[in-house]
Amino acid sequence: EDKVVQSPLSLVVHEGDTVTLNCSYEVTNFRSLLWYKQEKKAPTFLFMLTSSGIEKKSGRLSSILDKKELFSILNITATQTGDSAVYLCAPSNRNAGNMLTFGGGTRLMVKP
Amino acid sequence: DSGVTQTPKHLITATGQRVTLRCSPRSGDLSVYWYQQSLDQGLQFLIQYYNGEERAKGNILERFSAQQFPDLHSELNLSSLELGDSALYFCASSVGLDQPQHFGDGTRLSIL
């Protein structure tokens, strides 16, 4: 059975802080790992990672994948209150239609 | 706005009833995924269709079924509803199996 563990479960920081969110996984027939941000409604796509060691960046967010150690991290620098959300990681299984197995998420709260 | 449209946004019904949830994928997306999000289970994959054909199944109950129509919209049918079926049901779509999934805003189903 595919498994995903995210840590920490929750995090409270102040604006301007840098945070690192962790995701470890066990997935048969791994294809890629995706990060999503979920506020009140739909998960919003952030990154898709398929290769080890190649950092993907989007503004203040960046992410990297380690396929040997089976983990990924999501970094957010200079946090803002608008970054407050639940961050979900989800590896995909190539033999199951690319279905995603979601972790429980990290709830980030950024205080002014 | 992800471009994935789900209707209705909210649905309140009683135990034993049957409901149909509808999803219109983003323009050009051939693959549709259904996920269930409940408080105790997190986001869980139910079923996937690609260009009208079922491609993968998750832990979907026998009381639940889905289909994807020639115009690529999809419907998720839930029957003999139980209190435990109360959840947020998300539809996601992607261009192909190797591309990120983009989520709709979900249908919140409440069983009374």
C-alpha cells in the first residue's frame, strides 16, 4: 500500500520567516511527486517533480525531490500571511493511471 | 480558477438516497479523477477515466459508480447513501497521464 508522511503536522511562524515542509513516501511504480496548496476549497497545484536533485522554483517557493531517500521538501522564504494554508504532497503511481496518494498535509499559519 | 467546474457546490440529502455529482474538465484535458476528502481520511483517490474509459480504481465503494461521457464531462453517482459518505468530493483533470492534475472546487455532500 502506498504511504505518504508529511511533517510537521502544523507550523506557526511570523511573516518573513523561512519554512521547510517535509514529505516522505513509499509508492510502488513511482512516476512523480506533486505539491499542492489547499486553502478553503480546491487544492492548487504548486510543483511537479520527476527527477532527483533538480530544484523547482516559483517566486518564494521552491521544492526538490530525492528519489533515492524517497522524500521531498518544500521551502517557502519570506513568508506572508497569504501563505497560510494546508500544504499537501502527493506521489503518483504510474501503474494506477497516475493516481495521487495524498499525505495528511502540513497546516501552516503565518502571523503578521 | 483551475478551469475545472463541479456542480452542485453543496448537496444535502438523507440516508438511503442517490445523488449525482458532475464535473466538467479543463478544456483539452482528457483525464478525469475523482477524490473524496473527509475529516478523518484526508484526500483519497476514488476512480479515474481517460478519454471515456476507466483507467484506475481506488478504494471506491460498490455503491459508488462513475462514467465519462463523449464530451469528456464526468459524473459520479453515489447510491444508498450513509452518514459516513458526508465529505467533500473533488474532481481533477489533466491533459494526459504525465501532467499535473488540476482540481475543481468540490461538491460538499451532507447526509442527514
